Amino acid sequence: MPRPEAVTFKQLRALQAVAEHGSITAAAEAIRLTPPAVHSQLRQLETNFNARLIERGAQGGTRLTSQGEAVLVGARAVETALIACADHVRAINEGKEGMVTLGVVSTGKYFAPHLVAELQRVYPTVDVILRVGNRDAIVNALQTSSVDLAIMGRPPRAPEVQATVLGPHPHVLIAPPGHPLAGQGRVTPEAILAQTFLAREEGSGTRILMERFVERLARGRPARIVELETNETIKQAVMAGLGVAFISRHTVTDELHLGRLAELEADMLPLVRQWFLVHRSDTPLSPAARRIHGYIVEKQGAFLPR
């Protein structure tokens, strides 16, 4: 019975050399072995296939039998597969192929899809997977290593990460265009605190920043807060006149430009933080992730809303 599992690359190489050069002596010279060594490899190959693979040619020299030609086809297929495999591995090593998961906090969903689309145009053989969630979800994804890179407004304390600044992240107070405080110049803290604040859920980075802003204004006085699930819901609720909202300006760029929302003026506003690109310090980035990281950093925030 043939034993293909016992076949070695040396045996196949010897057979290919004989097929190409027509004799054991010439084959040995081509692959830099002695003729006895080539002969030994061929005998082992014949044993493994339980068939005679070479014979003396009518004009002298050595030629392959029908069985030998069949094995030669397989040998060439193996060689082709290995070359393709080597090319693939080289591409992965150079970061030209692979998969990268990019986590983005919810506020970033207004620019992240455009960034990912640009990355896939520039690196079509790298699969960039976009994962969006609130701050707690993205931090948890970093902790479990289910994302390679993350874009967020404030790097976490745990896990330990390397963070690179991407660009400014302004936060503003918005109201409907007809609101009494809209267009009135700087609004006093008392007037702001008299409003109902429409806010994201606990664990949201914007919610954390809003609470700090309100605490600085209130100095112990309570503020009325209504929690809503998404930025889109908050925007629609503000337009409907249900309250004001402290929100990333990047989430309301279009609405402010079209006059569907108004930005209130007040001390400390806009409150400017930074966007960061982070990854775990204790986990080396794959070559593909390093390439994606480098490209995003080189953009210097050009993909952020203006």
C-alpha cells in the first residue's frame, strides 16, 4: 500500500531533478547531492508509493514511469502550494494581509465608518472590522483582547494601554434653535442648571464628562437629568424641546450647520478633550495592526468632523 505520509520533500526534490535533467548523475549535480544519495532518496520514494517510479531510457539516461509522472504532478502541486504559502506568510509578516478589529466608542460612530472605508481602500487585503460600543464596552473589549485597536476619548487605567493623540474632541451644550437661551451670548450657570439635561447611559464617556461639567457648575446643587440610550435619541429629544444636552460636537456637526440645533455659549465651553488611539501595552500588535495604527496616526485627525 502507498504510504504518502512517509514522503519527504527531499524525495520529491530528487524525483523532480531526475525528470528535469534526465539522469541521476545530472540530477545529483543540480541539487548538490551525490549520485548515491539521490538514488537512495528515489528508492525510498518508490517504497513509499509501492511502485517503480524511474527506469532506464531507450537512449540511455533515466526517465519516469507512468507512476513516476503521476507522483511528479503531485510534487509540482506541493511546490506551487508552498510558494503560494510563502507569499501569503510574507504578506502577513509585512502587514499586507490580515484582520484588524478596531473598537470605537459610540460617539466615534459619526466618523469611524468613513475612516474604515478609507482604510479598506488603501489596504484592500487587510480586513478592518469595526466594533462600536459605549466606553465600558470598549474598555472591556480591550481587557479581553477582542479588539486590536480602539479610538476613545479617555484612555483607561486598566488594562494598561499605549495611547496616541489623534486630535481635539470638543463637547458643547445644545438646545433647539428657538430655545430662550439660544443666541443670547454667554449663559449663566444658574440658567443652565435650570434646564433638564438629556444624557447618555451610565458608563458612557460623554455621560462621565457631562457629570463633571455639571458638578463644577452646580457646586452641590442637584441637576435634573433624563437618561436616554443613544446620541440620536438625545438629538431628536433636544429638537423636540425636551431639554438641553451636553454632547460631543462631532455628533451634531450636520445639525448645527443646518440650523436644526443651536450651540449654547457658556464659560468652560466648548470643553475640549482629545481623541486617542489606544492598544494594550502588554500585547504586541500584529504586522497588519501596526500598519493600520501607523496610517491612522499619520492622518493627524484629518478624518475628524470639522
